Amino acid sequence: MYGNAYIDPDKAPNSLVADEDPVKLAEFEARIAAGEKIEPQDWMPKEYRKQLIRMIEQHAHSEIIGALPEGTWITRAPGFRRKLALMAKVQDEVGHAQLLYSAAETLGKSREQMINDLITGKSKYSNIFNYPAETWADSAVIAWLVDAGAIINQTTNARGSYGPYVRALERICYEESFHLKYGHDNVVHLATGTKKQREMVQAALHRWWPPLMHFFGPADKISVHSEVLMKWKVKMASNDEMRQQFLDMYVPKIWDLELTLPDPELRKDEETGRWIYTEPDWEEFKRVINGDGPCNAERLAVRRMAEEKGRWVRRAILGEKAKYVKPFA
Ligand code: 3HC
């Protein structure tokens, strides 16, 4: 779990490359440097495959778990139009998960095993979905700002090196842009509505801001995987670079609505163009991504129930193959 990956910044491993055939590795890295796409049947370092499975699987889990906090508001949406739009968004997120599970399967890990690893807590999903969506305004803030963060991450990584992943990301980004518009329209409606509506969206914003600051991953100085992921163009920007882009794009928009954010230090250094903010609480982040967040148990219980109740469908379609498959060697 994160505990294994989280190491003292001074002891970060320098040589991140596994024991590979140096000639093949050099050819692979020349292809990456030339901006070529790596396809499933191509030679790739074991570490490249392992990192891609970890990251794409985690992304897929995040999509399907991410549908849960918003999904709880479909039956309570304030009107038919909002209900329709939210239903469409939640359906999209589940579809994104299927696209990403398919991309991860091209690397040799089966969907059954990925779902098993999610349900048993072995695999991670985004920290942000382990918090409760307490009011309708929470679902609006998620649709606007979590999807905004996802779009920054996904449009950046869509320029990466692994063919099946970047093609899935391109498709996902088209649909995310609708989610962003829906979420922004929702937040603006509440922020310019009645006093009660404005107070509701302001409270939601304060609840979701700390997990949003965790969303792009730990600070670069303590990020364990960034070096090798960026070396092989799986990750096309660092965690802090994506966080800065998010702040630059969305803090002004939030302030334009005369809403406040729960960080007295938050300001832009006009000289450097960088945003200054209070260091996120990485201890909270570690706790949440290791299963100890407000909603982790509830989220996995829902997934476990869905798998159990849906097993007969898989058995009917896949027959014997529906059983648990041995992990990819
Ligand atoms: N939530 C949970 N775990 C996280 C995390 C987060 N936000 N950020 C980092 N971690 C974990 C990593 O998995 C790693 O743990 P591990 O070694 O046990 O796997 C550890 O923290 C160290 O962090 P690193 O910075 O070294 O990890 P990465 O290099 O993988 O960077 C990332 C993290 C930027 C999230 C990267 O994995 C990534 O870009 N992933 C693909 C995009 C993705 O997964 N997005 C999730 C949201 S999807 C979404 O919002 C859908 C929307 O439509 C609603």
C-alpha cells in the first residue's frame, strides 16, 4: 500500500530501471524519445508494464468509484433537467472505467483480477472519492472542480507513450468537457441564487478543497513514481505542475463568483507566476489512500455487492472463464 511506496525524500531510489536487456532498452527509449506510441505487442521494460498497469487500473477504479458519491444525488436532483444531466454524467464515468479496464487488460492483467484487487483493498483509487457528498452542492462542486482536475491530468497524459491508454484518454476528455460545463453551470446557479443556495455551495467548496489539493498526488519531492513515469512519457507533467495549472485556471473563476477558499496563504506570486498555498496535509492523504478515509469502507462495500449480485451475469456470458484468473506473470 502507500506505506511501502512512501519513502523518505532523501532516500528516493535513483536507478528506477529493472534488470533489462540493455540493447532492447536503448531501442525502447529511443522510440519514446522520438515520440512513438508503444503498442501491446511491442517489447517494453517490465517496469514500464508494471507502472502502466498500476496507473491505468487505478484510474479505472477511480472512475467507477467516482460515480458513487454523485450517483447518490440522482434520485434527489432538484428538477428533471439536473437529473437527466447527472444520470448522463454518471453513465459516462462508468463507461470511462470500462475503456480504462480494457486498456489495462492489454498489458496482461485481467478485469477479474483488477476488480478483485480493488475490492480487497490491494489496488488504489483516487483519494477524492472517499469523502461524502453531503448536499446537492457537493455534487455540483465535484462535477465542476474534480472533473476540471481530471481534465488537466487526462489531457496532459493523453500525449503519453502507451497507445491504448492515450486513445482511451482522448475519448474520455471529450465527455469530461461536458461534465465540466454541467458542473460549472450548476455551481454558478447556486452561487448566484438564494442566500441558502449560496451558503450551501460555499460550504461544499470548503469541504472539497483539501481533498482537491491532494488529487494530483503528493508533492514532487515525495512522489515515488513520477521520475520513471515521466522518463518513459507515461506521465507528461509532474504532480505539482498539474496542481499549479489547476490553481491557475480555477481559483480566479471561484473568486469571480465571490466564493472563498479555506486557505489563507493562497495567492499568486506575480513575479514567478506560481501559486503559493498551505502545504496539503500529506498525513491525511496517506491515511485516506490506505483505506482510512470517511467513506472507504462504504465505497468498497458497494463495489463488493455489485460484483456479487452481478456474478450470475458474468457466469452466464463467460461461463467457466468468469472465475478468478491468475495474475499476469
Ligand atoms: N489518490 C490515491 N492515490 C494516489 C493519489 C490520489 N490522488 N495520488 C498518488 N497516489 C498514490 C500513488 O498510487 C502511489 O501509491 P502506490 O505506489 O501505492 O501506487 C503514491 O500515492 C505515490 O504517489 P506518486 O505521485 O508517486 O504516484 P503517481 O506517479 O502514480 O501520480 C497520479 C499520481 C497523478 C494520480 C497518477 O497516478 C495519474 O496521473 N493517474 C492517472 C489519472 C487518475 O488516476 N485520475 C484519478 C481521478 S479519475 C476522475 O477524477 C474521474 C472523473 O471523471 C470524476
